[in-house]
Amino acid sequence: MFKHISEDLAAVIERDPAARSKIEVALLYPSFHAIVFHRIAHTLFKHNWRFIARMISQFSRFMTGIEIHPGAQIGSKLFIDHGMGVVIGETAEIGDNVTLYHDVTLGGVAPSVDSNAQRNVKRHPTLLDNVIVGSGAQVLGPIIVGRCARVGANSVVVKNVPERVTVVGSPARAVTRSTRPTEERFAAYGIGADELPDPVFKVLDGLLDKVQSLSMRVEELEGELNNKSAHRPILGSEDVNLDGAEDEPRGSRDKF
């Protein structure tokens, strides 16, 4: 536990440019205090001192504005920047070097109609190593956010996110995927404006794709129409000569 606390302190110094010293972080950072309280509460929770564990977590919530259920499993070097409004549910799992910003929720999606049926069931998300979740994002349900993935601010994630993928929006959709190993390094706020595709080019790409699909459909319809025309018999062909005039009745020339 104490090793994790030391690593959490080092993570703040590493990722927050406003942090000037370990003493400052230890005394003045509510997010660090919340993590320390959780480390203690989680240890008690695992040893079935669950009432005391909940008391500590509620005291931490009152003092820091960050709510972490003592049952949540958190790896090393968690960094919660700003922190106010963060909620982490009971069955949530967080890997190493994860960064969360304020107002992030790691919650469930099932309605609390039958709470007994939801006990001892995985209800909250799993964040693997090096994940960054932007402010206001909601990651909901027993889903997995892959290594080095990034969740943009105010996104709502309800499906699994592959590793090294950036997702934004509600519901969240993938916008970029990185194959560079250097993407494991920390990036402030998870996603920058330079990483998002240009909206104009994105719209143009969508229009070009639509035009292409429509062109292919038109070609298919023209082919079907030509095939039908080739096999359709010409009406009255037996009564029409090559000059377009009707054939004279038999015996009509014998009258003259």
C-alpha cells in the first residue's frame, strides 16, 4: 500500500506541470488525498472491514469531492487531475499509469430495480494501462478500455474501446488510432485539437463516399434495365415490316 502511495505521489509530479514539490502535492492536492484514503479503505475492504472502509470512503468524498468505492481495484500511479466530481464504482478496475480528469464517471448502466440480482456482478468498466479519460466523460457498464486508449471530454462510452484508439462523442466513436509505441507517454487532457480530423475534410470524405455508393447503385440499375430491355419482345413485330408500314393483307394485290 505504501509503495502505491509513493508512486501516486510521483505520478502527480510527473504529469502536472503546476505541481512544484512533493510536499505541496501531499498537503494541498485533494485528488492525491482521495487516492490515499482509497488505498487505506480498499485494504480494509479486502479484509472484510467493510463498514469502516465505507466510512473512510465517505469521509474522503466529503473532504475531496471525489467518490471512490472501497471495492474498486486501482493500479499504481493513478493521477486524478483537478478531481472534483469523479465517481468510481465498486467493480471498476483501473490499470497502471491511468489519468482521469474532473467529472469523470466510471459507472454502471443497469437500473437499480433489483439490486440483489446485481450483487457480486461486474457492473463497472475496466481501464487498462496508460488510459486517459477527459473531463466530463462517462464510461459505463462492464466494458474494457484498451491500453493507451483515450476518451475525449464529455464522451459517453458504452462499448469496448480497442487499445491505442481515441474516442469522442455521445455515444463515443473512434476518431484516430495510433500505432506509435511513444503514445504510451502522458498527454495532457487525453486528446488535443491537432489529433482530431478536420471537420470540413471529414464532411467532404463522407460526401465523396456517398456519391461513390450512389454511382455504383445507378450503374447496377442501368445494367438491370438493359438486361430487361434486351429480353423483352417487340409488340406486333409480326405485323410490322422493316419500313415501319403494316403488311398488306394476303390476296389484296390480286384484286387489281
